[in-house]
Amino acid sequence: MLELRRVVKRFGGVVALNDLSMTVGAGEIHGLIGPNGSGKSTVFNVVCGVFAPTSGAVHFRERDITGWPPHRVVAAGIGRTFQATLLFPEFTVEENALVSAQISAVGTLWDAVFWSRRYREAEAGIRRWAGEVLRELRLDALRKVLVRDLPHRDQKAVALANVLATGAALILLDEPLAGLSLQETNDVMDTLRGLRQRGKTILLVEHNMRSVMGLCDVITVLNHGAKIAAGPPAVIQRDERVIQAYLGAEPADARDH
């Protein structure tokens, strides 16, 4: 689904990503972990077109998307959330989803101005699709509520709904469990497993190690912008390089976390 090939990203004299190669398989939940400053957010920004890599390539569904601007990346089928939940606070939940779903809108300016039949049909389709997304994430009862009035957990759900409303096949989640209670965390994990069952591919950055180990099929570990390990959770938990660089403990201690 996604492949980074020897990606390097420099900011002046700082090397944020150092010869990084990694693959995300279709239909898996793939965790991306590492200490603060290890390059995780830079990976997201390179994949989504916020930054062009200094060298190397990014391939999505075997298509080279290196350096594409964000709007082309979204149209190709990649969506993301952010650490700080970025929404339209003055819009309702439904309106937020409708804005995101506009990526699939068809028609010309003439169609929009004169409310042509083609535009009306496209608009009705977008509303149906946005409604399906909200029902899937159990947000249907909140569709007319202003986002600014929602609690933290529901705002995170709206952010995920916005991504799904674009029709994304690959979903990049930046700390989706941050600030959630134990029950809320379990609910989100169940939602992500459900998305995987429906064919979505998920790449997530998360600091809740217990949840990462229980949720992800594969984990890639970064340190100083370089990949130091990759594999299933059981292998990652016992990798000495990961324990020393990320957990900062001996293997026995790491298992207790």
C-alpha cells in the first residue's frame, strides 16, 4: 500500500530522516514509534506532501507520489489526522464531514452556480456518504452539534470521520489515543480494528505502548531519523535496540510496560 524508498529529509544541517525505507502492507494496522524527535511526524509530512524529501521516493499503490502537493495526495487516497485536532469549530459535525467529502465532488463552476442536475445529484451523493461515515463512527446523533461544543473524545472521532469522508484507503493517525480515558481508548481501538476488517490500511503514531502492542500488526521503530527495527509486536518488545533507544530499560522491565 505504501513504500518509502531510502528517504532522506534534511532541514539545513539537521537530518530528520536518514535513508529510511519502510513498507506498509494493505489491510494492516502499522505502528510507527520512537523517542521524541525521532522523525515520526516528518514521515507523515513527507508522505502527505507537506515536505518534499531531500532524496528518495514515496510510492502509494505502486505509484510514485514523491513531492506531490497535499491536495493530490488526498485525492489519490491518503488521509491523515493531526496531534492537535484540526477541525472547523464553528461548523456542525455533519458540515465538517461534508467539507471533507467535497474531494469527490464533480461538476464545473457553471454547475454549482446554476445548481445543475449533475451538481444536485453529486451533492446528494456526498450527503449520503457523509451520513454513512457518521453512522459508522457513532456520530449520527451529534450531526447537528457544533464541533466546538463537543468533548475531546468526540472531536477526535470527528477528525477521523473527516478522513474517512475523503474516501481514503490509507489513513495516517497522529496520536489518536492521546488524552483519552481507558474506556475511550478501548472504544477507539475497536473502531480501528473495525476499519481494518473493512479493508482500510492504517499507519499510526502513538505513545501508548500497551495499546500499540495490542493493536498493531507490524511496528516500525525510528531513532534519530533512522529505522532501527521493524516487525510484529512480540519481536519489537524484545529487541535490544528498541529497549535501549525508546524504552530506556532492560528487556524484563520493558515487558512490564
